[in-house]
Amino acid sequence: MDYGHELVFGTFLTPAIDNPARVVALAQLTEQVGLDLVTFQDHPYQPRLMDAWTLLSVVAAQTERVKVATNVANLPLRQPVVLARSVATLDLITGGRVELGLGAGGFLEAVAANAGPRLTAGQSITALEEAIAIMREVWTPEGGGIRQSGKHYNLAGAKRGPRPAHDVEIWLGAYKPRMLAVTGRLADGWLPSSAYAGPDQLAAMNKTIDEAAEEAGRDPASVRRLYNLSGRFDGRGGGFLQGPEELWIDQLAELTLGEGMSTYILGSDNPDDIRRFAEVAAGVREAVDAARSGAPVVRSEADSGGFSVVPTPPPAVRRSAVQLLDESERPTGPALDPSRTYTPYQLQSGQHLIDVHDHLRAELEQVRDLVEQVAAGSIGVGQVRSHINTMTMRQNNWTLGTYCESYCRLVTTHHSLEDASLFPHLRRADPALVPVVDRLEEEHRVIHDVLEGVDQALVALVDGSGNIDGLRAAVDLLDDTLLSHLSYEERELVEPLARLGVI
């Protein structure tokens, strides 16, 4: 579900006491590269970590634009009235740059060891519910003294105020059903971490939040979905956020459009990671904006004309008498599911493949035009060979790099996808595609040989062992073989690319 929230990107920095200046500098870098939010963990029982609220105040004073937040505040060691006033004060000083990530306590034994209340997990959640109500009352100046009789907090006429500069959001770190339900009923945001709740778990957790919100008479879309991220830009093992920026962009855009996540917070103290994450943020915004500006959902139903990305058919007429590819033996993948729906962003993956193939088709027209220029005597054979060798179809040797490299160069960003990433991904993701992928790789090798044949015909034309008709015949064979292959690849892969994504 796409909840439609504005995208926000930030950092989750370690508040290490051994180098305070570096922590502040990383927060300033977060702002400098264009990110939106700086957050810190709050573990008051850890002397190796700086106090979160003191650090947030310093960071807020030494930045101008970024918001600051706890990720998440340790409620049992921060009395709710005082915490509410701390938040409101800093929000007023910064002109509305504070949000509150809040937790029930987490390490309950450590809390008790530091003079905090000794609570069970269930008691800590009850205390959290009471505290949220108290803080909202503190931030509401109208209404007289605050009176609340709870199991953990009792207020007997506490004064209200101050009101924050803006409506501060309360984000809860939650994983188990009861805390997720509290999030749906009471919170403004849900703040899990990918290390503890992987992407495959988000849908079920979101469902629990949505149902609790609806039961409380709230719109589920009013609950922002945040995500603390762990990943590596140099990752090579596949999986979530293990690879270059393009992979991060693709996966985070999918989470935004598919699961409704809208705030991504990078857990890293590496300046290079922060800079690269800023590029990811720009790419995700672009991809999501493009998807949201299109048709809301495309359904592959008969009355809607079928799957909306249309593969290019092969030419009706062959140019060559030679046929290297037996089209009758080509395997096919799974049939299209007529009930399946696709977001515009998902459909873009298949469309990108067609766009790249259209570039290759245009190159083929250039080859044919160059041959005619040789026949007319307006260009030399050496110039033709040099030009063909710079073309995408020769540079990539007909591996998957044809798609991956051109996809990046022509369609998205200047970053490169790994050449051999897509076919292994499709094999793993859908075993029914294995025969198709094997056949496509086999045809890549055939096309490579056909390209070599064009080159040999050019050489023969120079040394006198061949003629222009031989060169034309070689290009005709390339035309038939390449266009047939491109059409087959589109027919079999545009839907799996939408369904399975690009890794």
C-alpha cells in the first residue's frame, strides 16, 4: 500500500563519547549533502554513548535545516512530562525541527540497574501508552491542569505547556503485535530497523498497524512508516541493500510504492556512505515521483488490453536465406496471470528493456547505412569497423551487460549495474524461467558469432577475397538473428522483470 507520505531521508549516527566532534561533523555532513534528518540512539545506561538530548541540542544549534530526533528515546529513564517539555523547548528553539522517536525501554534490566522502574515487557507497554497521552496533554496548553491516574504515571494538576513550534510526531519502535497495535492506535509513525524486521516482514506488520488504526477510528495513512537501514554499497552477495546505488534506489522505491515506507534512515558512520545515500535519496524520489504521476495501477485484465508493456514483434519478412535460430524450439516462461496488478514503477523495468533494445535496433540501422555508404564509396571499410566496434552490441559481447550497462547509461543514472546480476536473479526467483534464461544466453553466443561474421566480411572486402554483396549478406543475417532474439527476450522477460524486479 502506498500511503502517499512525502519521502524523507536521514542518518542514524552512533553517539560515541570518544569522539564527540566527529559525531557532530557527521550530522553537519548529513545536512550538507541534502538529507533531511539526523537521529541518535538513546541508551542513558551506556557511559560509552553521549546523552541523546544534550547531543541533539548541540547538533540542532550547529545545523540550519535538518530535523533531529531520538531513535528511540528510552521512556523509562525519561519522565514523560519532562521529556515532553524537553522536546517542545528544542522544537521552539529550532523553529520546528524536532520529532520524537520513542521506545518502551528495550533493555529492561539495564533500566532497573540505573534506578529506573523494574517492569515486565507488558508493563512497559502499558506505561508507554500512558506516557503518550501525557505528552500530548503537555503539548496542548488549553484545558487546565492535567490529571491522569494510571498504573505507572499519576498526574494531579500538572501544568500544561509549552506548545511545540509544530505538531511534533511520535514515532514508535515496534515489532511485536501488541506494540504494533499501540502504534496504529496512538502513534504518528512506525520506526523499525531492517536488521530486526526485514523487507519480507513489513507487509504483515503494516497490516497489524492498519487494522489497529481502523479499529481506533483512525486513517491508517496517518501513520508514517519509517525504516532504519543496514546495508553495504560494496556488497556482492545479493539480498537487501547489498550492492551499488542503483540497487538501493530500485529496492527502496519498491518498498515505498509496495509497502508504504516513506522515511529511510541510514545506519552508518562512514562519510562516503552518507554521500552515496544522498544520491540514493535523489534517485528514489525521482522513481517514486514518476510512478505516482502515472496511472495509479495497471491491471493485466482482458478488458484493459492485457499487460500494458508491449513487446516488439519480430519482422514479418526475413532478409537472409540462412536461419541460425530455430524459433520453434524456444522455451516459454510462465503464462501471464490475468488477475495480477502492477504499479507503474514495476512496469518501468520491462519498459527499460524495450528501450535498450530500441537503442540496439537503431544501431542495426546504422550498420546497414554504413554498408550502403561503403557501397557508394563515401566511407572506408576501416571507418566502418571502427564505428561498429564502439557500438553497444559489440562492446558488451552479448552478455547480460547489454541490458545492465545500457539500462544505466541510457535510462537511469551514471552508476553501473553488475553485468551478471539479472539472469542469476531470475533463475533464483522463478525456476520456471531457467529454460528461457539458458536459451537466451545460448542465443547471445550465436549473435556474437554473427557479429564476428560481419567483421570478417568487412576484412574480406578489403583484401579482395570478398565483395559488397557478401557484406550485405552478413548484415542481413545479423538483422534477422538480432531482431528475432530481441523480440523473444522481450516476450519472455518484460513481465518477469515487472514481477520480480531487477537485482
